[in-house]
Amino acid sequence: MFLFHDIIHGFSCRKDEAQWGKFYRGLDWGTWTPERIYLELPHPKVSTKTLIDCAHDGNLSGFVKEHRRLNPGLSLTEAREDFARLRRIIERSPPDPHSLKPET
């Protein structure tokens, strides 16, 4: 296995270690960014991809339905508060650099 975690350099690749010695390859993701960041509710609440997708899409009713299914016994108010908390985080996150139009 080539992937390893170095305390100083983070994740690196040892693929060409025999040729280059300890000059490991860094993991360059280029300009790739994830479409959506997976967020989680604070423990002990349960989160799923469906729940987080509803938050990203601004789907309050879908979020509340999934929240109540995953976390029985929690109130509607708490579900709405969790939705609002996740929406604030999502709205603060930087935009996708690929979707930005060049300035003219």
C-alpha cells in the first residue's frame, strides 16, 4: 500500500520510494473540490447523507422528516434549530471555484 500519513507532511504516496528514496509524492488534488461537504450534527444526534443533502438543498420539510426518523424523541423545534445551524455553516463555506465566472 502506497498511501501513508506523515506527521509533518500529512498524507503522502510511497509509490516511487525505490527510485526516489524518501522524497514522497504529496497528494495534489489540483483544482478539485467536493460538490458538497458532509457535515454532522453534534453527538449523540445521528446524521445521514439524506439529512445533509436536505440541508444543502434548503429542504426544511425533508430535513425535519429525516431528523425525526433518525433521532426519535427530539422536538420539531430542535430539528429546525439543527437545520438553521447547518444552513449557516453551508452559507459561510466558500463558493465552488469552478462555478465562478472570470471577471471581464
